[in-house]
Amino acid sequence: MLTLPLNSAESNLSLTGGKGHNLSILSRGGISVPGGFVVTTSAYHEFVNQNNKKLLTKIEATLTSHVDELDEASAIIQAEFRKQKFSTKLRNEIAERLSELDPQVNLAIRSSATCEDMPDASFAGQHDTYLNIPHSQVEENIVECFASLFTPRAISYRKRNNLSEVDAGMAVVCQCMASNQTASGVLFTANPLTGRRNESALEAIPGLGEALVSGITEPDRYVVSRKNGEMTIKDKRIGAKSKTILAADGGGVKEETSLAASCEVLTDEEVKSIIDLGQNVQDLYGKPQDIEWTKSADGKFSVVQSRPITTLFPIPNVSMHPLQVFFSFNSVQGIIEPIYPAGQEAMRRGVLGGLLRWITWGRHGKTGEFIQTVGERLYINITNVLQNTLGRKILTTAMTGIDPASAMAIEELIEEDELEISSGVGPFFLIRLVSLYSLIMPRIIMSVLFPTWMRDRLYRRIEKVVESVEEKVSNANASGLSALVDVQIDVLQSYFRTMLPHILPRIGAGLAPLAILGKLSAHLPNGKNLVLTITRALPHNITTEMDLKLWSAAKVIQRNNKSLHHFKSTDADRLALEYLHGELPDVAQDAVSLFMSEYGMRGLYEIDFGRPRWREDPAPLMNTLKSYVEINGDHAPDKVFANGEKVADAAITELGKQLNKPRLVSFLANRARQLAGLRELPKFTVIRMMGIIRAKMLIEGEKLVSIGALEDAKDLFYLETVEIKALVNDELADCKRIIIERKAAMAQESKRTRLPRVIASDGFAYFGGTAKIVEGANVFSGEPVSPGYTRVAFESFMTQMTQGEILCCHGTDPSWTPLFLSSGALVMEVGGLMTHGSVVAREYGIPAVVGLEKVTERLTTGQLVRVDGSSGTIEVLE
């Protein structure tokens, strides 16, 4: 079929393109849509394949020869389109469709590509539209729409979204212009700025919508709230509307100065009418829509386009009312990537579920309500805490140290009176508080009095727990994969119940002295910096110890010429493969193997049980080793650490002098340095446990591969426990389909470059950081978390860093820590005073600024920037 009526039931995405198919759905769904027809993708493919595929061959050749010259490629291809002629059949079909329309009514000729206005990619604005076209000029404008499939922006967009160039198709919508159109605009049925699904955002201008699309006029803007069946205009801003675009006599459009610039385009009742129209459209699709609408002289509203709002972050699987608030687990962990299904379950039922049961004495059993998977990430429900008087104070204070941006979002929700206090300090809370106090406080006192003894006891207890896990996993493994996955959840759940009462007092005894020192020195001009400096080169930090052992491996490689030359001349991916096959030079192979024997269970985004460990994918580690073997002299990590210890000692002495309390400061600082470094131990132990279980699961996964049940052993981590058990029992017939779908979902979610720190059940999504532009466009500020000052260039994590470059990233977890030893400074999008990157930066003595929203987009690799970790500012120098 070369053409179809606009309301044809035969319309589909591949035949009529995104725009054409949506208009067909609207027309058949009872929505007012101007009439017309669609020139289908069959017509497009006929057009490019005629004459022995001459045009298609030219397209392929041009795209191949002009990979990096999109403007030139586009010009060549579009010129070739204009040389082609329609077939007689297509020309006759178009003429027949036009004869069914009023010849006095001109048309809008709109491109409708197969990869636009889709559920997960709107592709808006990539192709051309021609307005007020007389019937006699329809054919040539259809050709222009065909050619617009190869504009530079369209080619670039398809490349970014991995969409095929040659397989892409173009349909063209030929739609009657609304008679005497007096107004037009855009309606978002959900607020795209806040994400709220119970708010609509409306923009309106006089005349044709082209003035809004092209940005030549400022529209009237409305935010309309829809709650409890009532509609309220929450915000109204009247735009300047200095220019307007109208239909010109004889065809085309004309631009005029608006005569009603200060007047509202719509009355309040008309605004509400459009909102109602938008709700009807949204109900038709079942999801929020971005709608283009028009108003004719008789006051009738019509829809000329609708597409899904693809930028909205998903909402939690809970009722919208009463409002529930969720905090991003991923953001705290510095993970922007999706979490594997197995990783989600390990956190939801295992680690976080165990923590929840321990805190509440098992009263809060439904972890699915407490921990939600949203957008393949984990979000923690903090509603009950925020509705409790004491809980609200504790949480907002804690969040200020962990992630100030999240604290700002929570404060915003509280100020809007969306969260009412529903409980005070109840009897259960008091009993549990007293219980925890009596359990933990004696151990805190003992830790303060005998820090070394208490620390050593903790080490021994943890080793017993890990040995117990190894024994349980070994026994379960003998019984098969089903028993193994049960043990996985059990050991992760029981970890907090058995170990937190011992771990928390030691860490608390280390952090409390720092808080006391902070209070004592608050009046000093440099008091905060001195206290932070005391945490430089903290001993007994498992992550720092790991970095120094990696440096030891690098020194072994440096001392062996063959190994050193090989590391310098071979890329990280090749080194990783050689290590896995035992093909590195002997000295290097042994050095890396020794490190892996102790830390091979770590990896990038390691808290996600589904992510590969270094022993499976050592490429990131090889990148770091390649950086390390280039380090010499005073920049050597062991020397940096030793120097940090001296700097910390000097800060203790100086603070004691300034406070005139040298013995008290020395005592508090000693306890902090003896115990604060243990804060990485709980997570490290969890990673050790995960490593033991994961290694056994991969072995079992290989057995499933051998019988054809799986394509890859790692595919196990796309399944949850109940599914793995069904697979083992041959009761999961659609296993491979499930895995393919979940891989696709994770790949789609991986495209997100921003992650909301706080979300709510009404769709509210808070992305923003604390960054502020100051003193001009080249200077912006965030949270200063590590004192210092430097002037260097930055590089990202996944490439080899040169000594002194700035590490600029979304966030970090312990697997990034080795890079800190070769970094000149740290810049992060997420975080606060107590997040991983901030703490490590202080310990290593490198300047750091965090909470800089979109900093990975504002800065580019190779830029020269100045990072001032004392004031929290970043200045772009070139």
C-alpha cells in the first residue's frame, strides 16, 4: 500500500511511521484530528529502490565515505533525492487521495519516520515539516520529507541510538490545516520538569505552532494540577509573544509582529478544556503524552500530533496517593548504571532486607514495599521515616552529609506539605532504641578505651563469618544450584543480624571523636580543614590497603624490564586477556595473581551481585596498573600515604595548639585514626561473601550452558532465585526469552545519563545537584569536601589516567579507589561530605568538589581546569 487514509485501521509503525500511526490511533480513538492521508513507507522504499536501487546505492556509498562529515553527506544524499521522480502508480494514488479533500484547504506535509515518536525514542524535531501547502505542490514537498530522513541531525541521532541508516523508513503525513487557526501550542500531560504525573504543562501562542517550535516567540505557560478530581492552575506566566506565524495567501507561511503580545491566548476555561483533551489522549495510550494542539476560529481544539514523553523517569509500583518518597540507593553507591536482576534481589531480599529486619525486629517483613526497583535501579522508601517527628530530623541531618542534593529535594517536599507528620516517638520505637543503645553503647565505650584489642577482635569475628559462608556455600553447592541460591539470600540476610552489633560500635567510636573535634573547632577560621586533614592516610582502611598492595604489584612490574615494557606497550584489554590465559610475562603474571588472590572478587559497581569481578574482567584493573607503572618519585602511592600520615600528625598538633587542649585533641584524634578506617569493612565483607557465592554460581552456570539451557553462564544473573530454581527443574520454558528481554531493558536504561536522587509516587523526580554558576559561565561551585588547590586536566575512569589528571565522574565506589593515587583532584556529580569519593579524597589529600549536576557534560576530556577543594569551585581555564 503506497497511501492510506489517516484513520486507517491498517496503519502500523513500520508502514505509516511514528507520527502517522499515532494520528491513526487518535482518529480511531475519538480524538478530534484534522483529516488527510499518509504516504506510506512502502512508497518511500519504492522511491529509493527504483532504477536498480540507484538512490539506495548512493546513500550507502555516501554514508560510508563521509563517516565524520555529516553535513556534506546530508547535502549529497538530499540532492540525489530531488533528482528522482515518483512512479506513475504513486502519483495516481496521491492524486486520488487529494481529490477526496477540499481543494480550498491547504495541507501540512509532515515527515513520519519509523524511528520517531516511539515509546522509548521520540526523535522529535529531526525531520522536516511544510505548512500551508497547496494541492499542486504536495508532491515536491513529499520528496523533501523523504530527503529529510538524511538531515545531519537525523543521521547523528540514529548513530547515537544505534539505529540502522539503510533500514530506516519514511512515511509522510498529508493533513488538512485547521481552518482559520487562531492559536496552537504544546501540552505535556505530565510535568516534564518535575516528573509529576498529576500535573500538566501547557504552552500556548497565537497563530501557527511553528513560531513555538522555531523558538521565535515566548509562549504563555501554565502548570495545571490535577488532584482529587479537581483541576487547578498552579502557575501561569504570560509570555511576550512578540512574533507570530500565520498561513500566507497562496501557500506557505508568513511572520508578523503580534498585535496581542500582552494578552492571554487562552481563557482559564480553555486551558482546562485542553487539559481534559490531553487526559483523553493519555488514557488512549496509557502513558503520558507530548501533544501538539490547535484552536480554530470557532473555538474547536484539535490534536495534530502526539508522542510519548520519553524523558520521564519511571514511577514506583505503589499507589500515587498518599504520597510516598523514595531515595536512590544507586546514587549513594555512585552507580548510575542499572543493577542486574540478581543484584536487585541480593540487595532487596539479602543485604538491605536483612538490615531492615534487624532494625525493626522483623516487624517490617515486606521488603518489596521498602525497596523498589525503578528504572532497573534500587530506591528505598523513606516515607515512614519522614512522617515521624524524630525520624525526619535524623534523616534530613544524615542526608546533608551523604548527599546534600537529596536533602534539598526532601526539604522541598516537606515545604510543599506533601508529607504530614503522622507519628511521633511510639512505644515500639522507644523500646527498640533502648535495646540498640544497651547493645551498642557498651561496645562503643570498650572501643574507645581499648581500640586495638576491639579492632583485632572484630577482624577475627569477620574471618569466622567468612569461613562459615565458605562452608555453607560448599555444602550447598554439593546439593546443586537451587540450594546455592537459597544460601546466597540467607547469608546476606544474616550478615547484618550477626555482625552489625559488632561493627557499628567500632566505627561509631572512630567517627564520634571527629564530630566532637568538629564541634570544638567550629569557631576557628581553619578548624574544619584541620579536622578533615586529621583523616588523611587513615590506617586500617581495607580499601587503602588494597591500593597499596596494587602499588606493590606495580613496583614488581617496574623492576622487571620485560614486564614493564610489555605493560607500557600493550593496551589494557589485551593485558586482561593475557592475564586470564596465563600469558603475561612470568613476573607480571605472578604479581597480578597475588593481588587477585586477595582482591579478585572486587570489581566495578561491585555492590551489584550481577556485575563481573576483576578476576573475570580485569581490564579496568589493567588500566590502573598501566597508570601505576608510570609513577615514580614523590608521587609513588606508598610515599603519598606516608606523607599523608605526617600531614595528619601535624594537623593534630596544630589543632591542639589552637584549642589549647593538646591532650584531649591527641586522644580524640588517636581514636579516630585507630577506628574510623573500619568504615569500609562492612561493605568489603559483603563483597567477599558475594565473591564466594558468585564463583560457585558461574561454575553451575557453565553446566547449564553445556546442556543448552543457557547461552552464557553469566546469564544466570539476569534471573532471580525462583526463576533459577524453575530453570534447574526444567520448568522455565521461556528462560532465554526472559533473559533477552531483560538484557534489552538494561541496555535501554543504560542510556540514561542522569539519575534522580529522590523520587515520589506522584512521579516527582529530583535530579539536581548543589552546583551553582558563579562569576560567569566558566566558574561553578558544588560542595567542598576535601581541602586543596590544583590546576590540571581530567580523564575518565574507563581510560588510562596520567599522573595528576582530574578524575571527573558521576560517582565512585571502592573499585575506583586505585585511581585516586594517580589523580590530581576529584570532581563528582553526586555525593556529600561522607560519600565514598569524598572520604577517600580527604584521606589521599587530593582536592575534591562534589554535587556538581551534569559536570560530566559541562567538562570535556583534555580541558584545563582549576579545582579548589577548599571553596568548592571549579574554573574552566581553556
